[in-house]
Amino acid sequence: MLLFFEQLLNGLQLGVMLFLMSAGLTLVFGIMRVINLAHGSLYMVGAYVAATVFLHSGSFLLGLLAALAAAGMVGMLMELLVLRRLYGRDHLDQVLATFGLILFFNELTVVLWGRQPLFMNVPELLSGTIEVIPGAPYPSYRLAIILAGILVAGFLWFLFNHTRLGMRIRAGASNREMIAALGVNIKLLNTLVFGLGALLAGLAGAMAGPILAVESGMGESILILTFVVIVIGGIGSIRGALIAALLVGMVETLGGFLLPALLRLFLPAATADGAGASLASMSVYILMAAVLVWRPHGLFPAHE
Amino acid sequence: MRGLMLTAALAALYSITGIALAETPVKIGMVTTLSTKAGYLGEEIRDGFMLAMDQEGGRLGGVPVELLVDDDGRDPGKGKQIADRFIQRDGVKIMTGIVFSNVAMAVVPKVVRDQVIYISPNAGPSALAGEGCHENYFNVAWQNDNLHEAVGQYATDVGFNNVYLLAPNYPAGKDALAGFKRYYKGKVAGEVYTKLGQSDYAGELAALRAAAPDAVFFFLPGGMGINFIKQYAQAGLNQQIPLMGPAFSFDERLLRAVGDAALGVVNGSQWNHDLDNEANRVFVEAFRKAYGRTPTLYASQGYDAARLIGSALKQVGGDLSDTGAFRTALRKADFPSVRGAFKFATNQHPIQDIYVREVVRAGADGTTNETRKKVFANHKDAYAAECRM
């Protein structure tokens, strides 16, 4: 039972990470109708910049701020130089161009930082463990990630529901021609939204730095799950992204833990572990297929 | 017509320079992984190999050699293409370099059938050590299971009796755990196969803690291992349950990405930079001087591959026309290996000592490996008996 609660926390933490990634991606997809495969590269930029600044200054906070600034800036540049030319184009063109960006960024990190993964440590303050549930020490750094995710979700809720900028972004998501006709500078809005999405991806990357290997191509592994999240959540919906991210995080984590145990009830242990591991890695996609059968546009689509 | 003229001109040129041609360097083809995340492995092998050449001024065993290097990108198809090109266009008779077993399985069987000698500086799949062995295939590193076996024996020796096992869900992962269990005699607390390429191990770590084993053996190559070790330490588990693995997750370059989290981890290896023999002292010092970093086990294997080739070239005087004679020369393994004693078994895989090392602090905030104990003396792989040559 203890283990189950601990796994719930792990699922929550993965969900939060996925939310940070998918919030930006779903907005870009929803408002600009652009499939940006290079979103994972912004995550990687965040991680690399955070690790580099951390290595030279020794301050995690400084690294985090630098990562936010760098990812936001790279994101806006990406929008100005590349994506802006793709808005009216076919989805296939967008996929090709942004896939090219992935290759570009992966090679760029190799040129700048080399092939060797960078090292980034957990900040001193968060290096211990906390017994949230008595008897199950949990890394305090992961708790901090969960907290950061909740704060970001709150911030986004406020931004979208209680500010003029947020209202325009929502309007842009449901009807971009109309909002342009009403005199809103949609180009500027696009760049800002893209910058915001990039910033969140950079935040996720910087926070992942101490947990994961900071290496070229690290963005791709999370990108696939991020796409699953926005498809389940409904394209363009922040609320959908939040709920789907938590759902995917839970299924991914609990699947890996419960399925082998479940199969062990009626299969020999070795077979059960093997089959359980394979089933667990499929479970997220099975979830996606099930949701799409039930609601073809995702849970909370911004526009049907 | 123009092509014909050119050929004629070339032929004339060849006949004039006929004497100089006798001194044409022996070509060695190196197919290795230089790009992708795993690119540093090929880099190490290549640098180790080239160091041996540089020490002799572009020769091996006194014979001038030319090294052709190309990157397989960890892709079996591409590896095969490069090998074909080396053989058909460049007329290469000696090949080496492959890092990954799946690339080796695509390239090696074909190459050795074409009467090319292949010397493996890293990959040692069981399929090429047992029934699939070949007289033209030599492995100068290890059979894949060896380093896992050493850790298994170590676990038995120190009396661990409830070990938790973890590896990715793919053939090499299953082989790793099988290799460990071949020499580990205690109980298995849990045997977990993770997704290949998985980056977050929070779920596995929680289950591991709940199983309360007295040690953990894991095989997670590359970035997966970095993630696992860091997260293991963050969960506070490194203070409670000893961690063991093969050397692959603890080479000197990965250690820099892991930091203090790897301190105290025990890992199995056939080589370490502190092994006390003359050849090794020369190698480590020259490598540090040439490349400004401490060599990894991969570099030592590349270096040994070059020196093995050199020893055989010397015996045949650089003449590769008689493949049989060259093979016989190679089989003698008449070179001072940087790992100390080295011989070929009947399947042309190493008979060698295998050690466990421990990750210790080096300098202010660095870490490095220190040899702790010789686990196997003159260890031979489990497949040699199945090989009929």
C-alpha cells in the first residue's frame, strides 16, 4: 500500500513534467495550427543552459533563470525565422521543417558541448528525502517539481482567465481570423505565445537536468509522450493538457508497477515480468486509442 | 574513351612506381560509432587505436599502416554498407572497430566469409563466440557476458544473498542478467526489465526499496545508466543498498556526468587505468598526454586491437597474401596487453583476468575507478566449448 502511494507521487511528478511540456505545445498547435516537433529541442536547450550556468556559477537558481531566458529567446527566434513561414502551409511541410530543426539543435549541442553528457546536481537545499508518507522517504527534489508544476498551472489559469492577454490567446485559439479582423496584432500574439510555450519547455528541461542525463537528443523521449498528452487532452486546451498530462503520468507509472504484479497472479514470474513490461510500455497508447474512440477530438477540444 | 586513356595512364604510372608500391601501407578498415549519443565509444576506440599507430610513427609492428575510419551511426545497415565499400573499393583485408553487437551481427559474418580478418575491439555477442565462431573472427575485448559474470562472482564472494536485478528489455539486457546469474549463487529479490531508452526510474526505485534487497545489480548502458545512478542517489538508496554493475556505466567519461552519485559503486572490468604493468603505464601516460583525458576501457581495447594487429603484421612481414599465416600469427597474441596476461581461447575470444573496481573520489570533486579485487583469473567465456573450428 505504501508502495502504491509512492507510485502515485511518481505518477504525479511525471504528469507535472508532461504538463509543462504540453501546455506550450498545445497552445502553439491550437492557435497557430503548427505541428512543432522541435518543442523537445527547447526542453533540451533549457537543460543544457541550466547545466552550463550551474557548472560555472554553482547556483541552481541562476541556472534555472538562465534556462528560462534562453529557451524563451530561442523559441521566439525559432518562431520569427522558421515557423512564421509555415503557418499557411501543409502539415507535412511543418513536420519536415520542424524535424529538420530537431536535427539542427541536436547537432548544435554536440558542436557546442560535445558528446559527453553534462553533469548537473540537485541543489543542496533539496538533496535530501522527505517522508511525506511515513515509512516511504521521497526525494525532496521531486516534491519541488510537483510544487513548481502546481504553481505554473495556477499561473496559467490566472493568465488565461483573468488577463486581457489571456483572453486574446483564448480567442485566437477558437477563431484566429476573427480576432485578427478585430484589430489584434496576431503576429505579435503568435510570437508571444510561442515564447511562453518555449519558456515552459525550458523550465521542464532545467528541472529535469538534475534527474536525467543532459545529452543531445534528450528532448525526443519526452516529446512523444507530450504529443500523446495533447491528443488526449484535446488540441489547444490548457485544461485538457493538465488533465491528460496527469492521466498519462499516472498510467505510465502505475502501469509499469501494477501490470507485472497483476500478470504474476496467473503467469510464471519471468514471463509475467517480461509481458508486464511490454504491456506497460503500450498502456499509454492504448489509453490514447480508447479516448479517441470515445471522444475523437480529445477530452476538451478548443474547437470542434 | 577518356576513361580508357586514364586507365592506361594509371597503369603506366603503376608500372613505373612498382617498387614504391611494395611499401604501400597495409589498409585497416575501422567501422565504428562516432555519431549519436553513443558516439564517444567509437571515439575512444579510434583514439586508442591511433595512439598505438602514432607511437610507431604510422606503423604497426614495423609495417606502415593506413587507417580508414567511417561512422556507422549505430545502424547495422550502414555498417554493412561501409564494410562492403572498404572491402570492394579499398581492398581492405583487416577490419575492426564495431561498438554494438547488433551492428557486429550484421557486418561480421559476411566480412569473415570474404576472407577478411575481423578483430573486435568491443562487441562480443554470444552468437559469434559459440557455434557461430569463425576462423577469421578474433575478439580482443571480451565476450558480452564476461563483465556481468565477474560481478555475479563478486556478489557470491562477498556473500550477498538477496540481489535485485534490473536491465532494459532487449537481448543484451537479458544476456546481462543471465551472465550475472551464471556465477551468482544467492536468491533473486526481483528481476525487472525496463523499457529501452527509459529516462525516469522513479517507479522502479520505489518497487526496489519495497523489495528490500541486500544489493542491486543493474545493466543500463549510456544515458539510461546516468539517469538511474543519479536517481538512485537522490532517493537516498545509495546510503542503504550497495549498487553493482558492469564497467559500461562507469567509464571515466560517464563518471563525469554522474558526479558523486556513483561513489562507492562496485563494477566489473577487465581493465583499469591503475592496473600495474609496464604496457599499461606507458599507455595511460601517453593517452593522457595525447588527448588530455584519462582513457576508458574502450580506449584500452582499441589500443590492444592495434597492438595485436601489429604483432601479427610483424610476424608475416606485412604480407597479407597468406591469410592462414596471418591468422596463425594473430592466434599467438604475442603482444603485451595493457590488461596484463592475455591469451586466445579456442574460439579466439580472450582468456583474461577480470576485476571489480570501485568508484572513489579523485581530486576535489572528481571521481575515478580504483581496482579492488581480481575476481577471475584466466577467465574463459561460457560458449567456447560450442565452437568448432
